[in-house]
Amino acid sequence: MIRPFRQDTAKGTIDGFHVGPGDGPSLLMLHASGTGAASLIKLAERAAARGWCAVLPNLDGYGETRVSGPDAMTRHMAVARSVLGGMDGPVPAFGHSMGGFVTLRLAADGVPMRRISVFEPVAIGVLREHPEDAAKLAQDTRAVERIAPMMAAGRPEDAIRDFISLWNGDNWDDLPEKVRQSIVAMAPQINADTASVSFDTHSAAHYAAIDVPMTLAGSEHGPAPAQAILHRLGNALPHARRVTINGAGHMGPVQKPHLFEDVLPLD
């Protein structure tokens, strides 16, 4: 049911997983920063149980995926474009956090997708145009501005602890040691991701032209910036379905996949 894949493209190498029957309809699933394609396997298995074949690529810098491009976001979008281009016609897509941001950016660029569902996408640029969002934007900015200088000083744990505490919803010191070590190992990639994602300047109006059926999903215990982003996107996309997942936080698709089956864009 779970089949690793690896493909060479004009942009570079892309790997990941197919989850589900090979002859089932395809569903693209894009992971969050600091995780990787494997983080969505449990959720993908729920789509597979309904006959879907979920395609989970590692975004650039994760797994063995390495593609060319000037910054992390451009490279992540190139990965998703390439995978979508290899599918038969427009398919539905689900994105978690950074993966949700990639999904939104592709949809706004007119990349064909049948329907999309994004869970707490880090489209941070939508908060820059509203003074009332300044305090929530500042939460992310303060955490992100620590990352690059602390990484340069050789202190990866200090670099990412505030960022992880904000977005994952768990105090860094309360995380199990094994989990902290795993996240610290991803610190260089988190640094690359935040350098282009957290300083994004695309306003909510940039997404207003998206004309595919969409679900904007948030969590009951998600971080304040994520809730504000969804509010701004919802105003720009009034026909989008809004969903709140009770009993979950920002990492819900990874930690509590059983709560998210209805958020997947299965039609």
C-alpha cells in the first residue's frame, strides 16, 4: 500500500511516497516545514481506505528531493508543479502549513487542480496589510528573526525553539528529547524555509482569483497567526468552506490524523 518513489526531472530529483491502490484516483498531499512526506502517511492511509492513491512528495531539501531555484519556496513550488504535471488531468490537493501555502500559491498562479484543502497555511503576507494583525504577525517575526543568526552562531536548538513552540503549540522544553533531536536535525531546512516563507508579502487579494472549490481549515488550539491568516483568506475567498478541527493543534494532521479525514478534498 505504501510505495516509495523517486523521479529525475529537468529541475532535479524528487522522491516521496504513493499511498493507496495504484489504479485509484490521485490526491496530492504536501507536508509542513520541519516534517517531510512521511509525516502525512497516516492521514493518506485514510484516503487510501476509500480507494484513493495519495501522492506524497518530499518538498525540496526533504528526503532525497533536491531541485534548483533561487529560494526554498520557489523550489517547493517547482516540486509540486512537477508532480502535478505528471498526473492525468487536474487532481485534488491537500496542504498542511507550508504545504498549504505552496498549494495556495500554485492555485493563485492558475496551476490546474480539481479542488483544494489547506490546513493552517503559512500565507503570512496576508497579515501585513492590516494594522490590527500586527501583534500576531510580530509573534511569528520575533520567532523567525532568531533563526538565521543563531544558526550562524552554531546554536541550532536556540535557533528554532521559539519558532517550534509558537507553531507546534508545545513548549520546547516539554517535548520529548527524541522529538527535540529530530527537529534540531531539521534546523538547517527550517532556516531555509522561513527565510522565504515567513517574509512573504503576498496580500489576501493575491488569492482572490482562485476559482476551484476550496476548504480553509483551522484547529481549535492553533497558533494565533494561523487563525488570523485563515480569517483574512476567508474574507478574500468568501465562497470557500471554513472548517475548525476541535481537539487539535497546528500539527493535528500528523498527531491526530483521524480527525482530518473530512478535511481531505475527496470527491
